[in-house]
Amino acid sequence: MQKEDEGLRECLAQCRLLAFDVDGTLTDSIKQIILCFQRTFEHAHLPIPDEDAIKGTIGMSLHLGVQSLLPDPTDERLGAEVTQLYRDTFAVSKDIHGTNLFPDVLETLRQLKARGYILAIASGKSKVGVQRVFNDIPEFNELFSLVCTGDMSESKPSPAMMQYIAAKAEVPMDQIMGVGDALLDIQMFRNARCHELGVLSGVCDYYALDDAQSEFILPKVTDLRAYL
């Protein structure tokens, strides 16, 4: 299902910059994140959060996501310990390592770059986490001009990431389109007053994004090519 109202092509023609979320938008990583959260909480002898609860944190900075899933979300000391345990668990878990791009994402990004769009990353991942993606997919270094991560600004849904990207690129918000799979992404784009494209490849189904009144909805990032 999609929601483009025949206006997506015209909107893209007016935009100069596209800012992409990573997990669930460019990379097939939601199952890896859920598994890492569940292992982490098991190792910490804490109640293991269910998949929907974990999905609700995707897009936040890791620390905030962990904190929100604790039995006592105000326990900052435990939050810091479990956040570090998550990082350690991820580092030693070979079955959840590695970056899995969705099919044809690289070719789509190359086409967008060739059409003159500035490409940016707006991710709740840490700098280290995004750098790991860039190490796994070296082509990203040439495709993306700007990166803003969860430890560089306020967490989503604050507009801070988009404001940082807009200022660095010197592009006005009404010429920027944010692309993400989670409600936190859509809320961030809306708070920043840029254009919104929700994709169905991650944590939200069509009805969740439609209920959030996302401006545009496509099944996946690669469907953008049909509107260039």
C-alpha cells in the first residue's frame, strides 16, 4: 500500500536534500535490534521486553530506549549499566553483526545522488554505530554528505537532527524530505517542518503511518525511483 496522492513527484522536484533514517529504512536490522535488546535484558536479569515495546524505542538514542524499557524508567544508574551491556552484547554477538542493506538501496541512492540531491543520514544510532555501517558499506562515504546521530543532538522526535542537517547544508526546510520507517521519524520531520516520507520496511505498517497523517507513504525506499 502507498500514499503518494500524485504529489510525491512534484514534491521531490522541489526538494534539494533527502535525509534518511537507517534502521528499518535503509538496512534490514529490526530483528537484530530486537534480539540484542532481549539478550541484554536477559543477561541483566531484568524482565525481557516484548517486540512491540522494543519497536517503540527504535529511533531514540540507545540510552533513552533502554531507559524507557526498564522496570523503573527513572533508574539512571541501571540505565547506564544496561546501555553499556547492550553495546557489549552487540559487540560479541556475531549472529546480529553486519549491515544488511535492503535490496537495490545502493542503486537507488546512486540515482538520487546523480539527480543532484544532497543525501544525509538522520539516525538515532550512535556515531560509532553509524560508522560501523559506513565501514560495512564503504560506498556510503561517497553518497552521503551529512550525518547526524543520536549522540550529536537531542533524540527523536526533537527536530534537532533535521535542524543540524539543514544548517550544515544551507538548505531551507521546505526543500528537505525526511525518509523513515518509525513514528518517531515522522514526528521529527513534522516538528522540523520538512516533508515526510514514511516507508513500510521497518517498524510501522501502513495504518500506523496513515493514522499519523504522514505526508507520503511508500512500501520501501527503492520505490522512490518511480517518482524521479
